[in-house]
Amino acid sequence: MKIKMFSGEKLPLEMHKVRIVQKLNLIPIEERKKAIEEAGFNTFLLRNRDVFLDMLTDSGVNAMSDNQLASMMIADDAYAGSETYYKFEEKLREILTLQYILPAHQGRACENIINQVYVKQGDIVPMNFHFTTSKSHVTINGGSVIELLTEEGLKVNSDHPFKGNLDLVKLENFFKSNGTANVPYVRVEAGTNLIGGQPISLDNFKNTIALCKKYNVRTVLDASLLQDNLYFIKTRDESAKNKTIRDLTKEICSEFDIIYFSARKFGFARGGAICVKDEKEYLKMKTLVPLYEGFLTYGGMSVREIEAITVGLDESMDEDIISQGPQFIEYMVNELVKANIPVVTPAGGLGCHLNAKGFLPHLGSKDYPAGALVSALYLISGVRGMERGTLSEQRNPDGSEVYAEMELVRLALPRRVFTLSQIKYAIDRIVWLHKNKDLIGGLEFYDEPAILRFFFGRLKPVNNWPEKLLKKFKEDFKDSL
């Protein structure tokens, strides 16, 4: 990270080399149009064989290291009492500091167990900002969510380095006016996914925990994006400059009551876990692991993945390793800003986030602008992103639409996966699309599930805008893919 180019150009420098590759395929635009139509203009429903650069998510698609792959060959595949699990347990205690470990197959499985145990009808869960599954698990158990994000967090463009901070004045006022009897826990998401992967400051972590202790309220950390958050604290907070990533992790995690994470993000493999400080709290959740996940020493995970996560957790404490993702994202954001493309700033973790409201000002929220933009981008580039706007919300009980506060297209950059030329290709196509933005129209549902509709729902264009976009692409790019 201290390497400078003689030219003065700021380039992200990968601190790894590529030794295994996977062939990609870029199909013609006519075939891409057919593919997105068959997917109901929902990028989740595209077949991967029709995708060139998959920026849908960073979950479970990060590149594993040579040491992770090697570790998978020595896994102890016992159903119960596997030595692989005990190495995993020991590593989590070492890094996250909490004593009691419950394995689960991914982050939302952890959320299921936590919310079944703690949330009852009428409860309210304060948090800095919701994630789709975290909110659904609260509401399906009869609770509701209140978001207490700092005001900077919902500003698309800002120079605030920690837009994921929880507003402590709002939180204390909520405790005072509401009481805490119906507050099962306060959830802190380290690296707020739906507002652009924006981080939380070290002070905000500490002060949130202190305030919750003052009111005797349980604290829960979603650490799925913790490694990006740690990088931002290390590079943006002067007080953390001389602290190691490992020291910062212990400083943050040691005071939380419960920590859960998806290892599909934090750990570079596929799994997850709940880490608990107090034995009584651990015992409340323990019986649900065999019911939903598997035995207590594998929790629905392959033991080979558990071995890989154990190594990946150590790698997540290496600043050279965890810096690559944020640096690539920052490069992409900066290049798009130079081209006057509306994006979320400052650059966060997880991916580059296009501001669909700014990109498509002629579309209203009812037109699902982020859904339209992500479909249009796939059509003209083969790049698959993810809608993070109104489509990712769910309707009110009376059937009325819930309009998202931010309409974003997330272009995730899975860790250690893409090359700089691929990032430049995506930038090139986004710039072209912005110059032709007036051709893009809205979408409407023709098949809308009641829960998590963004996963399964199917939509159609409100007019023939995909044909217009295809025609313009052929005019400008001729026979190019």
C-alpha cells in the first residue's frame, strides 16, 4: 500500500499472483437480450454461462488462496467431533475473542437462530441499517426494525469517511422514549451493505457498546463485511494508524455480546458461525443448530470448507490481502467520478455502487430505476450486477410499495477475482451507457413473490427500450461483443 508509481498514476497493485484461471464467455448482445428477457429482467435469474463478469455479489465467490486449497485436503470428515471443527473454534476464539462458537452454513442461517431465540411479537431491533435477510428474520418472528444511521449515511455523495456509523443521539433518545423491555438487541452491521458498503468508525463501535451497556441492552455484530471495515479504520482513522488489523479486531469484537458472520465474505470460503460471550446466551441457541444446520461440530458446512475458513480467517488479518478489494473499488469509483458518472462516494467495501436515481433521473421510484439500470448494463456489457433499491424492499401489509431511500446498482468486486483490464472494460461500458441513458425505461412486475421478491420476482419493460438500446449499441460498436 506504500508503493508509488513513477508516473504518478494511482493504480491498485495486487499483492498476489494468479495460478489457477477459469475461462470466461462473452455472448453477443442479441443473445444477452434473450437471456435477460428469459430471466424476467432479474439478474439473479440469469444463467452464469450467459454472464461475462459476475459482479452480482462477493458472497461465496471470492478466490481462495493456495493455503486454503491445500488445507481442504487434510480435513477430518467425521460427522461428529471432527478435529477440523476444533481448529476452527480455536481460531475464532483467538481472532474474535468470544468463547462459545456455534457453526452455521452461512450468515442468514445465523440470523435465523438468533432471531428465533430473541425476537418476539412487538419487539423492535435498532440497527445502523438493515440488510434484506436481517430485516426479514426480525419481521418473520413478529418484530420490526428501526434504522438509526447517521445522517451522512444516506447522502449519496459525501466526504465522510464513516457513513455507516450509528447515530448515538437517536439511539439514546429511542431508549428513553421507548424503554428497552421490547428491545431484544441492537444490531451493528460492520460495513453497511445496502448504502454502499460504508464503514463504521472505531469510536462509533466503542460508544455504541458503551451506550447499550448503560441501558443493559444486548449487542449483536454482523461481521460479514468486517475485513473491509477494518481496512477503512486502519487507513482513515489517525488513531488506528499504528495498530495491527489483528489488534483492531480484538478491540472491536471483545465487547460485543454476540457476533455472527458469513464466511462467504469474511473468511474467503462458504460457511459461517455465531460467536457468543456468555455461556447462558450460548445455551439458548445451541439446540437450534442440530435442528436447522447439522451437528454442533459441522453446522451444515462441509468440513473441507471449515478448514478453508480457518486459514481464511488468518488471511483476513493480513493487511496486504484485505486491501486489494477496497483498492480496486476505489479505483473504479474514482474513474467513474472522472467521467461524471453518479456513484456512491466515498468508495466503500464490497463493490462500486452506481446511483440509479442520478443515472436515470427521468425514472421515478415506481419504475424500479435500479432494476432497470442493472438490466441495461447486463444487456450492453454482459456484466451482472445487483439491484439494491426498491426491488430489494418488500411491500407494506396493505400492499403499498415501500420506496427505498437509495436506488443503487451494486457492482461487487469479489476478492482476488478480477483483473484491472476487466475493471476497465466495465467502466468503459458504464460510461457509454450513461451517454445513452435516455433510452432506458422502467420495469414492472408480472410475477411478484411476497417475501424477498428480488430473488425470484420477474419483471418486464414498460415499453420497447431494450430494443432501442440494442440498436444504438450496434450503431456504435458495430460487430463488437
